[in-house]
Amino acid sequence: MIVEENKEMPPLTAIILAGGRSNRMGAGKDKAKLNLGGKCLIDIVISRLQPLVGDNLIIVGPPEKYPAYKQVVPDLFSKGSPLVGIYSGLKASFSLYNIVVGCDMPFLEVKLLQYMIENINSNDLVIPRYGAGYLEPLCAIYGKRCLEIMERNLVKNIFSVRAIFPYLKVRFIEEEEIKKYDPGLYSFFNINYKQDMIRAEKIMDSRRESSE
């Protein structure tokens, strides 16, 4: 499903964070390039995002690791953290609003992301909240206005994404809203361990069987 163009808002860019060291997957494993159903994880994520952003895609990670991709930018701070990756992607983007996701989230639900886009309005940040107040900063929409407070915190070595919230206009997408589009909350499933990869393969197999 393709989002209809909003003339009051520039096209969105998708920022994919792929700068992690994948330590929990084992030595020598780059989880962005792990094979799931015949495609590497990062390409699956890209395929989920393209109906929403087209080719407006930025990968945040070491450029030498992703030579085949159009726009790859490195982290702008030496301390690796999700906030650094988000900041680096926002800094490189020409879009006012940006969908930020991890490279290891193969089950992103396009309809949920579209709903989040529809709720941008004048907010600086649109972020899912579910369970006991759990937030998903790597399946969220960030506006360029986040950059100032992000940079202020980063130079002070404050790396928590939550720490930017008090200074921004935030729209929380609550669990009952999320489940209208993603009842199983699979959009937030990410792969950190070998066991996660096994589960992802089972989920993909079950979806393939149900579609036959």
C-alpha cells in the first residue's frame, strides 16, 4: 500500500541503522547480511520500506561494509548507540520527517508505519508504546527538530533516546492502535541472537504456508 502524497509535507526518508557490531550473533556474523528466506535481512527491511519512501533510503553504518547501497553514512560520534545512529541519519537526510528502523526487523508492517505517518501532524516524534510502557525507538518517526536536543545530549554523553522526550512534542502510538494493524506486534521483532533467527525462519515459513 502506497501512502498518498501530502503536498504540505516533503517525502519521507527511511533511515536504517546498521552500525551495530552484532556481537550477540557470534564472531564474524554481520546480522544485516544474514539470509532469511533467500534474502539478507537488510534487503528485506528495505523492501518493506520502499512502498512508503521509494528510494529515499539512508543506511547508517560503515560505508565499506555496504558498498552496493546508494547512500550509506557513518556514525558521527565514536560512541556506538541507537541515539548516535538516529542522529547521524537525521543529519544526512533532506526530509523533514524520517522513518527510523533497525536493519534486523524483517516483519515491519507497512500498514502500521502508514498509520504512524498519518499521525505526524505537528509532532516531532511518533513512537509506539506497548506492554508496561515499553517504547520502540527503532520503529519510529523522527522530525528534523529532534536534531538540536539530540546533539546537545550527545556532546554531554547522554545516550538515552528517552532523554530527548521532555523537550519534544511526542505522539505515542498506543498498543490498542498498534494491534489494529499488527496484532502480533511482529513489527518490533528484531534479531539479536541465533535463537531469534530460528524463530524468524519459523514465522516466515508459517506466513508462506498461510498465503498458499
